[in-house]
Amino acid sequence: MSAPKLSQLAETLIGSEIVRLGNEIKEKIRQGERIFNFTIGDFDSSIFPLPKELENEIIQAYKDGYTNYPPAEGMLDLRKSIAEFIDSRLGLSYDTNEIQIASGGRPLIYSLYKTLIDKGDKVIYAVPSWNNNHYVHLCDGEHVLIEATAANNFMPQAADIAPYIKGARLLALCTPQNPTGTTFSKAQLEEICDLVIAENKTRGEEEKKLYIFFDQMYWTLTYGDIQHYNPVSLRPELRDYTIFVDAISKVFAATGVRVGWSTGPAVIIGKMKSILSHMGAWAPMAEQKGVANYLPQKAAVDTYLQHFKSEIEERLRKIYEGFIQLKKAGYKVDAIAPQAAIYLTIQIDLVGQKKKDGKILETQSDVTAYLLDEAKLAVVPFYCFGASRNSSWYRLSVGTCKKEEINEMLGKLESAITQLS
């Protein structure tokens, strides 16, 4: 029987490459293999649990009967708590009608794209980056893809964006960035902001303006002297043209709790609400109530973040130092010093080398499979984030990393590389 004819969107949509890789890993684990699984942008709750105060507030909300449909825009007390949270910690001032709640970041990103993008509208985004390629496809937009490089820590530069900005509708930026764990410097982001301001000044009243989609999901997780910057703080005139996406997912190791928010111009936020109301992508009411009660607990939040960040940073730095030692020993690996988020950018450049059985690692996909089979190391290649198929760079996530396994992992990686010729 032939396959049924489906919509053009369904026929052409590419499934998640990360999910496919994850399924392969799960199957190996199911068969009894021990895998160092550094693929998933999530947390092992036995290592990184929810803040206890947040957990208690959510449980209490269920006991208090917060089990109904929430308002389409999100509960008012939650939007008030978020407004106070980002004002006190980021200096960003938004009214409650400029804040939209949803079940994590994904539905907010989708509704943002659907609010702004018509068929053929140009969307500028850099690769590697998380899922912009899929959201542009879902909206039938025009992909304007910039391949960022290791020279700039895989962050797009104003000079990369400038040739494509004329007529563009949306510029997608993410800092700290998934998958790279790197950030924009103040000067880098200012240059990009100035490009957007200058471009919008060239457009008439009836023309579509250029907007910034600003993903700052990891903004609390910066290390050392790294600071987080955003367009609105740097250039207040961009307030009318910037839509933020944020959530508790990564800041509180709460990926499954599903509470996210967007802030931006009321007219954009209102249209996003209308789209989301048809999707039913609400954050559950009890979770909303719990987060509303937790965010104002400044001392508890600060205590949690101090410990959480130190544990993440320790893992990132230890693995980074291990890769640099391997590099110094002459192996074809590299890493970018950790700046933020839960990710380390690593390079494993083994294409062209020969395995013990005489077979050549002909592609980066071969290298990825070899790492999984021989080193038991599972990491996500940058081509899963839109980069070229021959990129030798990977995302390594430490959300499920046990500190005592790091040296063992590095040893197995060295052994697997040593077997090649």
C-alpha cells in the first residue's frame, strides 16, 4: 500500500536530529551498554533537582485546588512576579500586558514566528543554533542562514548579518547560545542592535519593520567575568522591536515543569496570545501558581543559583581542561573555554583516519558513530543544529554529568582515538 499523500508541510518537515540520535543512544543503553550521554539539553534530577522551595510551592498549589484552565495570557500573579524578577535582575521594565505565559519556550517561539512571518518573509539566523531552521520552515519563510565560525566562538557578528538585513523581517539571536555555551560581548551585540535601528529607519510607516527574536533562556548561567547583555538595555529604542523568550526550564533545572514567558510590545504579545489560545499550550495552573510564589523568594533563588551554577561550571571546566590536555598531547581535538549555559563546544576532527578493521572514517557522521561505539561517548554534532555536514564541532551537555565519571570518559576517548591510524 502506497503512503498517503499529506500536506506539503508534513511531507517536507525534517524531524529532530537530536531526538533521532537520542533514540539510538537509548537503544544501546537498553541493551546494557554503559554510555556517557552528553547529548541532551536536560538535567538528571538526581544530580540537579528542582529548588525545594519551588517544588513545595507547586505541591501546595495542587493541594489548594489550582487545577483549572489558566487565563490565556497566564495568571496575573505570575506575570507580576516575572515583571518584578526581570526588573530587579535585568533592569527590564514590562507591564503585565506585555508578558505572555506558555508551556515552556517552544510554543512561544512558534507563536512569535506565526505572528510575524508570512510566506516568503526573510528570517536571518546563524548556525549552529537551536531549531530556527525548523521554525522558518513551519512558517514557509525564507531562510537567510549565516554559518558562524570558531574564530568568533560561533556567535554571529554584525558584519556577517549586514549583507542580508535589507528587507529582512526577523533576526533570531540567542545568548547564551544553545548549542555553543558562548555569549555576545557588549560591543558585539551593540553593533548588531545598531544595524537593526538603522535598517528600521529606512522603512516607511506602511512597511513591515525588522524585529529581533531574542532567546535568553540561559541568561542566569554565566561564569567567571562573563556578563549577559540584551538589546533593550543596550538600545532602549529597540523595545518596540524586540521579543524575548525565557523560562524556568534551565535556570532552575525545571525542564519538565513547563513554565515559559515572552516579553515584548503589547500588540505583538496580544497576537501571540491569540495564536496560543487555539493551541492550548498553557502552562498548568498549579505550576504557574508555584512559580508565582517562588520567584519573589530572593534569598532562596540566590542560594539555589549559587550552588547550581558552581556545580555546572565545575563540570564544564573539568571537561574543557581534559580536552585541552588531549590537544596538547597531539590529538586532533579542541574546545572553547566555557562561558555560559550547560554546554561545552568541543571539536573532534577524525575524518580520514582508519579504524582497526581497516575502514576509513569518511564522514563526520562516521566519526560520531565511532565515538559512540568505541568511546561510549554520545555528543551532538553541530550539523544537527544547521551547520554544514562536515563540521567537526560538537555540543557536549553536562546536565546529566556525574563528576566522578569525567576522567573515565576522557580516558575512553583517548583510547578510542589512539586506536586510529
